[in-house]
Amino acid sequence: MDFQTPWNLVDENLDIEDLEEFDVPTHGNQRQKQKRNGRKTARKVQKRSRKSGQQEVASKKTKKAEPVRQPEEKYEEEQDQEEHKPEAQNPVKQLQEEQDQEEQDQADVPGQVALPDGVFLYKVQSLYRHGVDLHVRSDEPNVMEVIEKIFTEFYKNVLPRLPLQQPDWKAMDTTDLMEFLESFNFAAEKFKKEAKGHLITELARKLSVVDERVLKRHYKSFSEETYGATKTEQMKHMLDQLKVKNDDVIFDLGSGIGQLVTFTASYANVAKVYGIEKCDAPADIAARISENFKRLMKFFGKIPSPFEFIKGDFTEPANKESIVKKATIIFANNWLFGNELMRDLREILHLCAPGTRVVVTKLIDQTRFNKKTYVGHFNSFSHTAPLDSIDCPMEWTDKKFDFWVSRMDNEKVYKLAEHFIAEEEEQEAKRETKRLAKAQKAELNSHKFS
């Protein structure tokens, strides 16, 4: 009979939220601040223009007039200055600058300050690439009609795709409109980010793979190398649950053509993403996807998180050392891993820093867990909880697939030892009490019949 403890194979009462209380180790790979985001709003252009005009007036007062330059020369000089602009290295200073800029942007919103009583400020999130959010006051002419027109004419194809209750424009009053816009703006911000991440990953794959049947022919059926790509919707779902941070270093073991790597690089702000793949065909396609992904990211005006594809086996000494030293999150589709490969994976995870999280499709150790076997059991060094998954998370099956996340904790085995020892002592004390009671009873009986 198995010994039931709070540390069973899967912690039944543990979910992904409980794993977040443990700090994940960082490795100092802070992502550099983005140089340019490629999206200059009309307001910022106007600010730059005003600032440039003020500087020009001041320059005329103190210096001689400079020779007139052609517009092309001015543009080239501005571009050169922008490209050679030194990056800020102090993250605290960067954060302060971003907060100052945000406060300045808010100050420029019309009607943001000192609105009359009963007047509201409506904000409509722009879904266009270079669009600026629309801010209008409730006392402006035909404001509700204008907002309704934006949604019914321009956003009519996007609105049904957002997790919102569709608005009833005829019955809507100012309070209803404020509540609807608040929900819409929150959903639209996520939609813009998610939709672009999915799209770029899909387009990079289409540009790189001539015939996907090549992948299926390359792999042996039902082997450890079998190709089983995860849908980008499931990738997004997992990254959201894991709440990845900008100091996370992510490894995908058996990365295939690299969809998880490129999607994570486009969707999340992390220190770096690595994909390790040993098979030639998918590794070669991943290299092509990498180049096309970079081209598309530039086209969409986005800067991805750093990423790298490594061609090789994750059990090789160099790759193993890199995983152990750097990883804070590890993904492994281990559904068809054999016993030897599972043992190699466990060895790597045992060496990882406490707090490292690993996401798998099959529990890493499914052997019997009790007080006799706990010393070498994987669950003695980790906390495991189920991850939520979408209905059809994999490309190769329509069935629901399970995902698990384990957080490494090398101190857990010592707590288990204390727990088992204490329980053994308690059981021994109970047995001793029974023996004494039995002996006393026997002695009383002997005196009674003597």
C-alpha cells in the first residue's frame, strides 16, 4: 500500500498559482532596452517638431546661422544620430524615464485635467499599426454616434473575436459606454499583441517550409523523435499561466522547427529563448524560420526577445551544462520519451537551480512513491501541478492533452526525510504503548489466577 503524504506524485491541492510564491533564479541576463519601437505617434512627432523649433530659435540667438541643408541631408543625419545613440544601462534610470514619459503623455491627453462636473473622457484603443488611441470628451458633439460608428464600421470584424459581451448601442447610456470601453481597451491591448505574435510565427513557418510532409517522413513513427508541434494558442496559454518575466531564460528541449522559440520571442519579454533540436530536417527548417522571423519582426516594427537555435542533443555535455547554468523555465514534449531519455532528463533537472520550472506532457517519474522509494524519486525534489490546456493543443491530434509544471526544490527531500522519520517514531511509540499495555494485562491475569 502506498504511503500517502502531502508530497504525492502530483500535489492534488496545488495549482500553478501556488508555484508562483517561490522565486525563480535569475542569471543576470537582463534584456537590453529597445532602441526604437518603430511606432511614432502623431503626438510625439509634434513634440519633436516643437522641441526642434525651440532649439533652432535658441541656436540663432547664440550662433551664426548654419548653412541651409537639404531635407535628405537632415534626414540622413537624424538617422545616423539615432542609430549611434548610446543605450541606457541603468535599469532604474530607464524605469524612471519611462514613468516620466507616461506621465507626460497623460498630461497631453485632451480633457485629462480639470474636467467639468458630469463630463467624462472616453478612450478608444486603436487597433491600427501606427494608430493613436482616441480620447474624446462626453460633451463634444455627437460623441456617442462617432464611437458607435467606429465599432460598427471599422471594428466590426475584430469585435466578435474579443472576449466581450457585444454592445447594444440603442440601449447604451454614458455609464454603459464607459464600462464597455474599459473592457474593450483591456481586451484590445492583449489582442494586438497576441494576434501579431501568432501571425508572425505562422508567416515565418509558411515562408520556410516548402512541404510539411517532409517532417512526417523524416521522423520514425511512435519514436522518441516523433514530430508533434504544439499550437501557438496553447503556447500563449502556457506562457500566460507561467507569468514569464524579463529575467527568464527559456529552453525548449526537442524544439523541432522552432515554433515555441519564435512565438515566445515575439509574444513575451524574456532574457533569452533557446531551442535545441538534434534531427537534421527540423533543425535546418528552424534555421530558415529564424531568418524569416527576423525579417517579419522588422516589417511589423517589433523587436523580439533574444533567441537562439542549437543543433544537437540536449544530453550532450555542452548543452547539458548550458541548461543547468542558465535555465529558469524548460519545455519538453516528453510524451514518447523512452526510459533512458527520461532518466537523462531527470539527471539534468536534478542539477538545475531551485525554482527552475519544467513543463512536460507526461509526468517525469511515474514509479511508485512511498517511504521506501522516496529518496531517488523525482517528486522528492520538485512540486508538480497541472497546467490548463485548450481543447486541441496539438497539431497532430484533436484530443485534449495534459500538461504539467514542476518546480525544482532540492530541499524537499530533507523535509520528506524528517516527515518519514517523525512518523516512524510516532508509529514505534504507539507499538511500544501497545506492548506495555499487553504486558501489564498479562501480569494482572497471572496475579489473578496465582
